[in-house]
Amino acid sequence: MSAGEIIDEPAAEATTAPLAPVIGYRLRRLQARWVAHWAMWFRDLGVTATPVQGGILLLIRDNPGITQVALSRLLQVEAPTLMQALAPLLRDGLVTRSRSSRDRRAFELGLSDPGRSAASVVERDMIRHEADLLSGLSADERATLLALLDKALASADEATAALSAEACRPDPGTSAPLPE
């Protein structure tokens, strides 16, 4: 064996058992499959946008002139995270960006003709994509899954807010004394 050669261990010896009860692990696996299925599904329809970018196209279409700040708030993401998803849409000419006439510091977003076309394809096919991906679930099971995900998101929002509030409180044991 040469230096730097990777030994491929038999998969039979590897296990994900410690992760089996972890919901986040399963959500991440589903999300990875979701993105891969989306890419294949929409590539065949001529749309190269990711699921996040597809959602952005729909939101901009339904909220013409929305600012980048308002869109990041609507999506509940930081501005740099939004820009990572938005940059390819701008580069590919699907999204337009112009200075706001109301606030010259802000940028308003719109869709170009190709962007409107891509948004139409996404809107038309995202339900079919989802139905194909989740064909093993009945309509009632999908409704239950949505309800459980909404409940989990609300719980996660509360837990995150509580931790955030806790992080902002000074620790009485580490506070420096006030200068005299």
C-alpha cells in the first residue's frame, strides 16, 4: 500500500446505530435526498435553482420590490446567508436588483422574464416533485408530517429564543466589580 492510499473498510462493519434515535440526523438525511431529487427533477425542466432558490423566486414574484433585508427577515436568515442563495440567481439573470427609490441604502428585488418563467416552472412542479419524493406517504400521513414539523419548528424557535435570551444575561459569578 502506498502512502496516502485510503483503505475502504467494509460497510458491514460500520454502523449509524448511535444516530438512529436522533431526529436531526434523519431530517438532515431527508434534506440531502430532497435537494438531490429536486436537482434532478428540475434540471430536466431547465431550472437549475436549488430548493431554497426556487422558494426565493416565488417569494420575489409574489412580493415585487421586496428589499433584501425584508426577504432575509421573511426567510428568517441572516443577510449573508440570503446573499449566498441570491448571488447565483442574480448572476444567471433570473433576479434583478435595484436601489430603492424610497431608501437609497436598500436594494429592491424583482424577477426578469427568465426569472418569472423559472418561478412558474417551480410553482407548477414543486408539488409533483414532493409527491414523487414522498410517494410512500398517504395524504393523511403527509398532513400529519406537516403538522408535526410545524409543531417541532415552534418548539425549536422557543428553545432557541430561550438560549439566546440566556446568553445575553450576565453571569453573576463572572461580573467584574464596578469601578469606584
